[in-house]
Amino acid sequence: MDISDTRWRAKTHASSAHSYRSNTITSQSCAHSTQVSVSSLAVRLKEAQQAIDTARLTQQPLPKNKSASTWQAQNKQAAIGSAKFEFEQLSKSQLETIAMDPSNTFSEAEKVAAYEQWHALDQRALSELKRHSLKYDNAAASFATALDTHYQTFSDLAKAMLPDDYMSQAQSHFESAVQDMSLSTQAKGSESEQYYALMVADLFGGNEPKVQNGAQGMSLNNLERSNYEFLTQQDRNVLADMYQYADQNDINFTYIKKLANDLGNYRQHDDGKLLGNFNEGHFNADGQKLTVGFTQKDQATIDRLTNSGALPGSALDKGFVSFITQPGLGALSHRGSYQFLAHMAEVTAGMPASGSPAQFKTFTEANSTSERYVISLSEERISLPEPDVSCKNGVCEVTEKGRKNGVTLAQNNPGFAQSGEPGLAQFDAIYQLRNDPDTQKSAWFEWFFDK
């Protein structure tokens, strides 16, 4: 079977060379300031939106047609990469607000990060349009209609972020890809080579980088790299086989990309050696031990995978599977589906799959943290030392211990932006913090102990 028979060909991915960086690292050690909070981001989004509304009312021009290369030339990649982690789960409309913020609410690095994230999401949407258009006899006409419909959904802010030739460029890239595929049909290439090219197109935007060494973990040099870059050659070969299986069984490729994201995160941290087990000593401000576990559905899948006998004969990396199925290591960090992981373990082991591949036809993102993991609190509480400053509902005051230590609060500065204790709904965002960008010192969950 050649590439012309596939549902989505390698050369139909008309994304920029930097598009694969949208799959940012989501691990236990993020590169962002410990002062970030869900509430503060919401406040800044509101302020930026108000600035945009004011600019519209006064007919002030907003920045337009900023290309990714222009943005990147004006800013340091390390700062942009650091800013991306905060915006990983934001919607396109929220990213538009940040990228087009006419005020100083968001820094230039944050605007760039939002701009790149938005365009990465748009490239994914275009890839899906191309993939579905190829099912029709007149693929070019089908794509033109779908592209026009897609463009009509853009807000004014979104349209201001697009180059003037957005429509013509997308159409031209697609038609060129269709022509190339027609020529490739005549070329003799093995099926494995064609699906490997498909893997490269979907994960790396068509430009495969060399395998990076994850021994240094989240070093400054590695910070701006996609975790896909740390996938070993064997990993890439296995993923290419998965693309072949997915293409032939109408499986959404997002399942593979999410699995590759988790595997790349594992590789980027020296096969998980540089990541700590969350369940080995984390406490909240009240001294209760925090324990993370899998959802009931995921735990049942993991138990089935462990007991099925599929792992010894599977092509999946055994160390990675062991890592990702430990609750303290995988429950919080995983972005892939454990059901798909188990399915591929059975398939690559040559065993009859316990479920139909039809269940993976449509990818569904988790709607809440409770669908990804479960956090429990211990009944016992450890004794925490009295802090120098106590804050409640946004109002802070110096404690008796603090007064003895000579601590004072700055005048007219009675509190901090973050108020109250973080609920479990906020916990996932707080978990994504990595290290202090000024000192590069790991600050993972240090705020629990600084209370």
C-alpha cells in the first residue's frame, strides 16, 4: 500500500517549521515563575480585553499581520518558551486576547507565546480539513470550501493575526501536496517509509530533528525544545507503525500525538530519572499529605494491561509503561489515553485487542481535572512551623513570630493577589510550575513548604 491510499498523507501538513513546538512539555518540573496563578491570569485576561475594547471604541489600530519569524526575531526564544507553559490549556479566543493586547498587561514574550500557540492550534485545524478533503474526488475544491468556512469562524482579532495571503497560501500548499502525492504514487517506496514520513509530518511539521539527549533534563538549552525531539530512533519507528495501524483503522491521530508527548516527556527527563514521585511527600498548607491517583476508569485499564500479559511481547518501551502507570509519576503528568496505550500494547504484542479500534475514531479531551486524576488528603496533619506572615482572603498580617523576627509589611501593601487556599480545580495549573526563571533553581511545590 502506498501513501496515496492513506487517509492523511505526509505532505499535506502545511505547517511552519516551528509548529511542532506547540506540543509543549507538561511534566513535574515546569519553567515558570512561582507567582503565577489561575486567578491572576484571569484578571490579566480581563484587563487585556478591556484594553482591546477601548482601542476599538477610540479607533486605535491594533498590531496586524505579525509573522512568527518576525515575533521570534524580536524576542529571545528562552523567554518565549517559558511563557508558553502558562498558556498551554487556553482557548484560541483567550490566546487572541493575549497576542493582540495593546496595553502592557502582558509582556512581549507572553504575546509571542500566545501568538505561536494560536497558530499551532490553527495548523492542527487545517491539517484536519486537509485530511477530510482527501476523501473526495475533487480534493482541491473540497478543501477550498472547507477553508472558506473555517476562515468565516475567525474573530476580528484572529483575522488581524493572519498574513494577507493566508487563504491563497493554504490553498496553494494543499494543491502542491496533492500534486506531490500523485507523483509519489509512481515512485517505488516501501510502506514503512511512507508511514515514517507521515509520522515526521504530523509530529515535526515535516522536518525531522536529530534525537536530543535528555540527560540534562530541563536545562536552559533544552527548555525551548519540543519533547518530541527527545524521542529515540526506536520510539520514532514504533510511532510510525502506530500511524499505519491508525490510518488503516480510522483512528484519530491525536491519540498517537498525545502518547508521543508523554513518551517524549519521559525521554526528556533522562527516562524519568530526573522526575520525582509526587506521592513521596507533598503536603498542603494545613499539613495534610497530598496523594494523587488514577481515575477509576484509568486504574481499571492499567490493571487490565498489567494482567493481560501483553507487555512482554509489546513494542512499547517497558520502562516508559512502568513509569507512566505509577500514580505518583504518571497520573498528573500524562496527556495521553491509557485506553489507547493498552490497546496498542495488545496490538503490537500480536494479541487480540480487548476493545474495538472504533472507540478511538474521535479524540475527546478531558473536561476537568477529575477526569484525569484524583487527589486525596490524609486525615493526619503534620505540625507546620508558624509563618512570619499570615494571609487570609487576600489580607496579610505579620504573625507574632514575624514581629519577633523583625518582619514588616510594606505600607499600602496589605495583601497579595492570590487569596485563599487553592482548590482542586486550581491544582492542575499550579502543578505545572517548573523553576524560577531568574535563578533557574527548581521551585516545584516549594510554596507548600514556605507557608
